[in-house]
Amino acid sequence: MPRQQPGAPKRKPRFQNREPTLVEIEEATLYSAYLVEKLGEQYAPIMDRLVIELEEARKRGGSPTERSKRILDEAEADGRLAAVNITRKR
């Protein structure tokens, strides 16, 4: 890890305990495509992985909270929540 300059503010980890947002994945994908174009194919595996992550994030849709709400709403409508003894407060 690089040393901090004396008096410099400490850097906070970017994705501490959270998923990157769709916008952040899109930005990283664009930047990695730029790196491949400008610096060479050795950066292609990173770009390829980000493209996969971007496609998966688009399929999932929404934040983790929105996705969990959607999952629970669907299970509640089907009666599956009662089968696993989960009750929700509204």
C-alpha cells in the first residue's frame, strides 16, 4: 500500500460494505475500454469482467433494498412467506 503524505487526509475505501451502483459500474466499464484502446489489450480482461458485471447489474435492477423488497413482495403474494414463518411490518 502506498505511503500517505504527512498531513494528507486519509482515503476512505470506495465500496466499503456496499455494492457499486449501476452508474459506477458504467463509468468503470467506459474507463477500462479507454485503457484498452490507449494502452493495449492487457487491460481487456478487466474490461470484459466489467461488461459482465454491468449486464448482470442491469438484469438485477435497482438497489439491494429495492431487490429485497421485490423478492419479499412476490413471496408474500404467493404465500411463501408464511411457509417459512416470516411476517412483515408495513
